[in-house]
Amino acid sequence: MKSLKLIGLALGASFALSASAFAQDITIAVAGPMTGSESAFGRQMKNGAEQAVADINAAGGVLGKKLALEADDDACDPKQARSIAEKIGSSKIPFVAGHFCSSSSIPASEAYADANVLQITPASTNPLFTERKLWNVARVCGRDDQQGLVAADYIMKSFKGKNVAILNDKTTYGKGLADETKKALNKAGFQEKMFESYNKGDKDFNSIVSRLKRDNIDLVYVGGYHQEAGLILRQMRDQGLQTVLMAGDAMNDKEFASITGPAAEGTLFTFGPDPRNKPTAKAIVEKFKAKNIDPEGYTLYTYAAMQVWTQAVAKAGTTDAKKVMETIKAGDWDTVLGKMGFDAKGDIKAIDYVVYKWDAKGNYTEINPKGS
Amino acid sequence: MDYFAQQLINGLVLGSIYGLIAIGYTMVYGIVGMINFAHGDIFMIGGFIALISFLVLVSLGLTAIPLILLIVLLVSMAITALYGWTIERIAYRPLRHSFRLAPMLSAIGMSFVLTNFSQVSQGARVKPVPPIITGGYTLHEGAQGFAVQLSNIQIMVVLATIVVLALFTWLVSRTRLGRDMRACEQDQTMAALLGVDVDRTISMTFVIGAALAAVAGMMYLLYYGLVDFFMGFVAGIKAFTAAVLGGIGSLPGAMLGGLAIGLIETFWSAYFSVEYKDVAAFSILIVVLIFMPTGLLGRPEVEKV
């Protein structure tokens, strides 16, 4: 009898909770690859979003309401991203921070536009994302045409006259980045020796590695994600090839080093100046550290996306996506990454990429710090 | 020439792994006449068990690599074999005398069960291991500085394949169990009448197939350095193709098919484009099947009356 009462009490309490959640909270979403080979990045995004929501709620929420967070998994699959976008749209969620893979963000954004959802991606760098004149998209990260420029610049400086191969994984992100880097290199009068693509999800790259070896490649630039890049690197070293590997921003998770082991040493990649080192991020980084989370890669970018939206909502006095987006593009926002302003397309105004290098201990550091 | 030799090594190693998995498909088909679509996932389970037992041994403080590898091999073979036995017992045996497609559907279902089981129990993330077997030999230093490299792990994969294949051929052709298996392959009713325990023989077939898949899983883990819950699908499809190419039901055929697929993929990527390596492999499969409908080493099926 007593236990029955307890159950009744618990049930009542949970109903009350969910009812209050329904009436009071604003539900927002974070969407990204929570499973699959890119799940390391989904985890970064979820960590960032959860911390941001907790901090915003602790500071009193927005418009007098608390925020509730929903995490959705697209597994970096365009079809799944689209169906998640439709689900988010139909549940009247006004804002989504996502997705990770450009090939997910782009198809999802159209569904968000139809359903009046504002989308800020913390991580999708393909230029096309903001180039389609959609009203509802913005990003807090850079673009691959800028990233490619920085990569090409570095290659021109450090690998002039050497043999360079460019590989890509045929995804929107990987192919896009490889194309931009190739374009920038060719414009500077540099001709790559090999331009090839592979299938994302492949495990055996020995054949391509032998080709690199035959052509005496000194630097291989990979437009792709960290798992395949890690396997390429590992198989290069197994075949006794000391070629340097360079890639884009999809390498900024420690998981890369756990795939390659000590072979990661010397690997290069481009990414924004380390957000963890920004003075504006200090207090928040401490909070993550206290929870034993390293806020690497896109963690703080997701945090910043949440901040931009919350501040714009407070200023606009509504969660209506169209009005909030107008507000976002009109103002400057204080984020964990510093002051941030957006142009008419939804790209951030000040973008800079720097080159990072992995060391033998499985850490990466900037090699040409320019400050933020 | 050196380049060709290097690609040949790459292709043979990849083909060995395909072949090891393909044997499991071909064996079950030969005896029960069904395609065990869950076999790719058994291979994945084998990889996971190898990983888990490896981590357990290391955390127990064992440092002797050969000893660790031996224990890992035995443990993963044993536990994966148990999986194979259980699956046959609960998903295939009750349907054996049902219509022909029933066990196949049940196998597809089992494949989903195993994939989702490991996704839920092990998490959806890729599980990497640092390189365990490192080093290798330079076989030949070419004129333009191209060195043909053979790594220790590649030697190990090929050796393991040869040993397993030899053991298995001996088992089928020389032992009592092998004789029972061949009898069941020819005529189950007649075999039963002559005192062969058909149920037990079929169970043992699944057990052996799963143990071989575990060897492949462990080699895969050591060679590529990672496992994930969906790796069974692609590997399974490739191995199934290898089994069909070699002539399904034929043991040397499966190995030959595996090597063929591995070599085609590798040489296509080596001399043409990497993008179309799967297209190349499957096109050749179609061509072979047009001219040799039973595969490279398959026997034409005699209609049983």
C-alpha cells in the first residue's frame, strides 16, 4: 500500500514536472552526429549545448522562461538529418544549433526554413550553406573557401617545389574543402601531383598509400573526416612512408590520436584560433574542466551559437525565427569566442584560420599564432 | 615492378581477410543451403570480443604481446563460436523444415539484432586500439627510392589465414566430423539414416564458421586498428560476394573469391581510380557469373529428387 502511494506520488510529481515544462520552458535543439563515425563531434556539440543551457538558465533564462534542450542524432546522414529537421519543425522548436556535417546541415536547412526554425551551425564549413539565400541560416564557424586559402598559403610556404597530393572523401564537406584548397593552390601557380577521391567509411587505404609512395608525395592534403584520415596516416607509416598529412577542421578531436597512436606526430590541420585560449572563454573552460570535459573542437562554438540566439531573443523580445534572425544580423554579440557580428548571408564577419600541429603525446597546438 | 609487388601484397592481405569471412558463408550454404546473412555481424562481434579481451588482459597487467595475442585469439574464438551456436539454435533450427526463404529472413533479422545489440551495449562510437604489432621488413629498395614494404601485421594476417585454412581443410577431409559434414551436404535424410547426428553436425558447422569469423575479426582489429558496430555490413557483403564469385559451397572457392575481390579492388585503385573500385569488383563479379553461373570453382547443382 505504501509503495503504491509512493508510485502515485512519483507519478503525480512527474506529471507536474512535465506539465510545467510544457507551459514554461522554451525547448531548443542541438542536432549532430550523436552516433556513427563522427560521434566524437556530436559529443562536443552536446557538451557545449548542455553547458550553455545550464548557464543561461542559471542566469535567469530568456524572456522570463527557462530553456530546455533536446539532442537529436543525424549520424551525419543527409536523409536522417532531413527527417530530424522535419521532426524539429513540427514540434515548434524555434532554434536549432546544428548540424555538424555540411552534407547534413544543407538539406536540413531547407526543412527548417519551411517550418520557421532558425538554424545556427557551429561547425558546417561548406560555403554553400550560407550561399543559397536562405533567410534562416547562420554559422559561428568559418568557411572552407577561407580555410582552403589558409591551407594553400601554408603549403606554398612550407612545401614549395615539393610533391603534394590532394584526396577527398566525396562528401559535401570533404570534396568542398579539397576543391577550395586545390583552387587556391592552382591560383598561386602550384600544381598538385595527384587529385583522388576515396569512399567515406573505407578502412583499407593501402593501395592509395602505395600510389603516394610511388609518386614520392611529400604532403598529402585530405579533405575528409578524422577516421579515414587517421587510417590513411596509420597505413602510410606501416608502409614506411613519412609523408606529412594535412587536413581541415574535422581533425580537432583527440580521437584522431587514439586511432593513429604516436604516428599523429607532425600532422597538420586548419581550424580557428584555439577557442579555449580566448580570454572570454576562461571562466567557461574552467567549468568544463571541473566536469572533466575538455572543451575542444566545436564545444565552445556550440556554446557560442546558443549565446547568440539567446541574446538576440532577449533583444527582439520574441522567439519568432524571422525577427530573431533580423536582430542577429543587425547586432554584435558577446560570446565565449569574443565579439561576433554577422553579414547578410549569415557568415561571421571576422574569420581567421590558423594551422595546428599534432605532437607525439596526442595533443595539438597552433604553429603560427596570430592572436584572435 | 616494385610498385606492382607492393600492390600485390596489399591485395593479398585484404583478400585474405575477405576470404576468411567468406568461408563461413560458403560452409553454411554447402550444408544447410541457406545464406547466413548474420555472418558479417558475427565477424563484427568477433572483433569486439577480441578488443574487449585485449583490454581486459592489458588492464590485468599482462605485457607479453605474443601471450596476449594467443589468449585473445582463443577467447574470441570461443565466445564468438558460442554466439554462432546460439543463433543457429534459436533462429535457424526451428525453421529448418519450413519454406526455403524462412531461415534467410530469420538471418536478416538476426543481423539487425546483432548490430543493434552491439550498438546499444558497446556504444555507437568507433573503438580504436593503438598499433599493437608494429615494424616490418623492406623487401626491395627500388631505383627511385620506392621500397617494397611488408609489415609484420601483414605477415601475421596471411599466416593466420594459411594456418586456419589448412586446419580447416584437414578437419573436413580427415576427421569424423568432416565426414559427417560432407554426408549432410550430400543428403541429410540418408546421413541421418546411417547414424549421423544431423542437428549436431549443423550446429558444429555454425560453431566453426563463427570461430573463423572471430579470427577474421581479430585480424581486422589488429590490421586496421579499429572496430565499430556497423563494420559487419560492408565486410559481410564483400565476403558474400567473394563466396559467390568463388562458387558458393566450395571451400577453396571462397578463399579464391576473397583473394580475387581483394586483388581487383587493390589493382583497380592502383592503376585506375579509387572512386570506382567497388564498381570494378562488382562488374567483374557479374561478368564471371554470366560465363560461369556457378562461380569459379562451384559445381553445377544437381537437382535433388
